[in-house]
Amino acid sequence: MARTKLNSKRNEIALTTGHEKRVPKRERTRQKIIASAISVFSARGIASSSLKEIAVDAGVTVGTVYNHFKGRTDVVAAVSVSIIRELEQRALESRRVLPRGAERMANGCLRYLAIARQTPKRAMLILELAVNAPDLLRTIGTVVRSDIQLGVRQKDFRIFGETAAVDLVHGVVMLGMRYIALGRMPAGYEQSVVATVLQGLGLPAKRALELARHGAVGTTGRQRRT
């Protein structure tokens, strides 16, 4: 039994090492710098962070950072892409199992508000990136618009215009994230935010509150039935 476990461990190490070898060293270094940038930006904010701090955190020289990025703006753009991929991955499971636009909207709003509750610094970074890296907000907006369009087709949402509806979702949720991340709002505030968004999109108040309270899929790792 001991020998079997030892062989299994050796195989695991061999597979891991082989995987690392298949990833070019330059790409590994670039990803290390991006991870350090996320850490530094989350702790200090984008405007207050320097490439030197990112380099120290990554264990590389500033020159190495410049070998991979033109400057801080380029680093910010790379961080934005990394976080976009992370957010899209989180949303993937819930969007597969939720058939209605209103459910997807409730879930998406709850998921972002949960980031603010669970990892306030990460939430503040996302909000800062929304201003400094427009691609992030555009990507999020594409998903929001898709959920709104689906809700309208299903006659759950009644809106005056798609762009105004997207702006409504962005504005209310982002401000809610900020308040939660700053520790200003008690538990349960998230449900009020989501119900307000859904009602603003035309969903009846009772249904909006039901989804805000029980419509979370993927925010806690399991589906809740309404």
C-alpha cells in the first residue's frame, strides 16, 4: 500500500513537472507578474501602486517587468483581462442551469455583491478597473445586455431602452459593491439591491424579492430553489 501511494505521488509530480515544462518560461514569468499586480493593486489601489512594488512582489527586476509590459497601463490592461476570465468562469455554471433572464440577472448581481462581502479589496479593484480599463465594463455589459434581452423576450422585463437598462444595473450594483466593501452595509443589504434592480427592469415586486432572496446559483456552490 505504501509503495502504491509513493508511485502515485511520483506520477503526480512527474505530470505536474511535465505541465510546467510545457508552459514557456516567459509565459510563466508574465503570469507571475500579473498575479503580483493583482495583489499589489488590491492592497494599494492602481493609482498608488508602482511597477517597482509589483516587481518586488513577483521576485523579479523592474527591467523584467518592462520586458513583458510597456508600462503600468499595459499591466492594468493585462490584469483586467485576467479578472474578466475569472468572472466569466464563475458565471459559466449558473448560466447553464438558469433558463430565464430574470434568474440570470439576479444570480449575476448577487455574485458581484458576494465578491464585495467576501473579498472587499478584490471588489474595490474591480470597481477601479471599471474606470481604468473600459474593456472590463464592456465585457460585463455584454452579459448584462444579453440577460436583459432574454428577460424582455420572456416578458419578465419591461424596459424603455436597453442601454438605459444596462446603465441601471451597472450603477446600482457597482454602488452596492462599494458600500459593502467599505463595511457600511449589514447582511441582507444584497437582497435589497437585487430586488431593486429587478423591479427597475419591470419585474413585479413580489417576484423580484423572491429571486433576490432565493435565486442564487453559484454564489454559495449550490442551487437554491424558489
